[in-house]
Amino acid sequence: MDTPQPTPEEIQARVLHRDGLMLVIDKPAGIAVHRGPKGGPNLEASFDALRYGLPRPPVLAHRLDRDTSGCLVLGRHRKATASLGLLFKHGKISKTYWAVVEGNPTENEGEINIPLGRLDAERGWWQKPDPNGFPSLTKWTVMGRGQDGRGEPLTWLAMEPITGRTHQLRVHCAASGWPIVGDNIYGNGPRFGEPTLHLHAREIVIPLSKNKPPVRVVAPAPAHLHERLRACGWNGEEAATAAEPVAADE
């Protein structure tokens, strides 16, 4: 999936939450968050359309993989971005991802506690299970089970990465015997074409202001997940979990 450079109108339509300190946008799958060495479309190149009156564009507070969709947090000025960075670093921000995986976990919930290390020096981002690697913990819950068009088992998971290692959910799922649908690095996904990666940053909870409750933002399931989510019992977006309205600046 290759997503073209978003226009100002397209990136503004993806704002899920806005206040004086931060934005949360619904990142489309198939586009890098920042410019790579080979150039090409990237979200940062569209951030100028998200200034909303401030002198500078917002700045990424964390990353999502190119093929992952969903909640992406931006700091609107330097102090806010620094505060967000500390919250992410110290695990104060809770994140829930939706994934559709190939296979059938035997339990309905569990934890994956597998240290991760770099695969090799040439592929800087790629990871592998490594007993001498960084501690990595993921909690998961089965949301639904089903089959693909060939009768092969599929499972819809809600996953919470307690640590924030690169490619953590992808490696943990693959190492557990149920790779994420469309994962062309650690699973059985094709290099080109469908299915693309079925991993979506569904919800994020951010305790940024001491005197206010945490900000909770939900990103709607993207179109490329719908078919397999429905096969696992998803009934479409429900009012209770739809994205909350965009708040005005404070």
C-alpha cells in the first residue's frame, strides 16, 4: 500500500484531538512518519497545515511504522513535545493496538515476555527474539475469532505494548506462532499487494495535564482491516468507541 502525500485538507480531516498542547491524528497506513533517505511521501511534510495559528508546525512525539495506521501524537510546541517525550519514555501513556493474526491462540488472553534485539547491523530496524536483548512485554486479549476465505483461522486481538520496542508487536506475534496478517517482514505477507499489514493503533490515553483527566483518543478501524475484522465478529464502529469530537484549543 502506497499512500500519496496528504493534502492540507486531507491531513486536517485526520485530526482526532486538538488542544493547546498536542494533536492526535489518525495516521493512514502506507506512509512513513518522516522523510527517509530515499525521499518520498511522509507525514511530516504535511504538518505545516496543522499549525492552527501557532508559529511552528507540530512535531512527532513518537513513531508508528510505515504500514501501521491509527493514533499518532504530535506536540504543538517545544515544552509540550518534551513533556510528551518523557511520558512515552517512562511508560505513562497507554496504547492499545488492534491486530488480525493468522492462527488461533489457545488462550483468550495472555502476556508475551520475549526480549528483543537487532536482527543484524544491515537492517537497522528489524528485530529478533534475543535472550540477551532488551526486555519486551506485550499484553493481549482475544476480541474475536474467525476464518479467512480459504477456511484458515484468523484471530482479532487487542494488544497493549507495556514496553515500546521497535516492531515489538510484530515480532511477538510471529514468535508466538500467530503472525500478523500482511506482515511482510516477520510473517507471511507479500512484498507487494494485498493483504497489507493488519495492525492499527486503536486507542491512546495521555495524562498530559496534572489538573485534568487523561485524554483518551480512539482511531476508527481503517478500510483495509474491515473484511478480516468482520470475519472475526466485528460489527462495525459503535457509538461508544467512535472517535471523540475534536476539542477546541485551550
